[in-house]
Amino acid sequence: MKAYKYHDRSGLILFLGILSLFMCGPLGLAAWIMAGSDLRKIRKGFLSPEKIRILKIGRALGIIGTAIFVVVIVSGAAILQNQFGELPGVFGYTPLAADQAAFAGEWLGRKGLS
């Protein structure tokens, strides 16, 4: 049996990929990146190719979990935008009310005082 330079993380990658589907989407990105790194190590001969199938499944689950997370975030932002319209101070310019016009102008702070 050949001694390899790195240890096997396939179980962790599969676990992160599964969690990304059900609980936390950013874990999918971690599984995706880690699996890609380990697959490169296998190609270079630094890691055992014994559990390559588990790595590929974990990577696929990580990609799917990340995609679901992005879709949920984008659709949630679209729903909020549709529900509340343009949120003041977040998505665009909000003009001052007529009673606040006296506060508009250049503020100099302590350095601008004589």
C-alpha cells in the first residue's frame, strides 16, 4: 500500500454537500472547493483514488446546494423589492423632505470651524 502525502476528506466533503441541500447553502461552496482541490491532488498522485466516487458526489451536492442557495437569495430579494417597492436608502436616492431642506449642504465638521 502506497503512503500518500495528504489525508482523505471525502466523508467531510460529502457531509458538507448534504448539509448544503437542507440547511446552509454556503457549505455547498466549501464542499465544491474542497472536492475540486482533492480531485486535483488525486490526479497528481498525492491522494488515494480509493474514494473518488464519494468526492464527486460531495462536489455535485455542493454545486446543487450552492445553486439552490443563490436562487433562494435572488428570489427573496425580488419578492422583497416587489412587496415593498424601492426601499429608501438601500436601493436608490431618497430626496429630502421639505422640512429637512435646511440641513442640506456641505458639512465641514471640526476642521472647517474657525
